[in-house]
Amino acid sequence: MDVQCDNCNQLYNVNPIDKKHGNGIVETYFTCPLCNHHHLVYVTNQSIRRQQYQIRKLYESIPVYELGTDYKKDYLKKFEAHFKKIKDKKKKLEVQMNKLKEQFASS
């Protein structure tokens, strides 16, 4: 995927790099090949990766509507409750990821 550098406006193909730091922290970034500007994408720790895994599992376990077994209204309630759980977990995760990214970017 091509991106434009915020620093020098050069277009280039992104090659994300995962750099491991202590305490289970992994920084994902890419660097502009022209000006070497460091673009921080995200930072994760073990807790964040565990939560991402849980969210993936929730997506995989979305209730399936089967004709003749559930009333449509009951299914919709289950479906909406499932997606609310996903949405709530994602919102919590986003706050944690942004906080970690801000801490990492300022150091």
C-alpha cells in the first residue's frame, strides 16, 4: 500500500516493522525511505494483544440465524447483544492502545 510521508510528502510503499521492546511491548512502525521519518502505527503489550484475540474470537462466534430454530426477534436480540459486547470491548481497547501509543511517542 502506498502512503505519503507527513514530513516530506514522498509517496512510497509501506513495509511495517515490528520492533520488540522489554516487558512484552511491540512497536509497529514504518520509515520513509527518503527522509527516514519514523511513523508510529501502534504499540501493543500482552494485555492489548490478549484483548485483540478475545475480540477476534467474538467475531468468529457471531450467532447464526437458522430457519425454524429461533424466532427472528430472539435472534436479533442475541445478535445485537453480541455486537454490543464487541463494541464495548473495542472502545475499551482503543483507549488503552491510544494511551500506550502516546506514552511511547513522547519518550
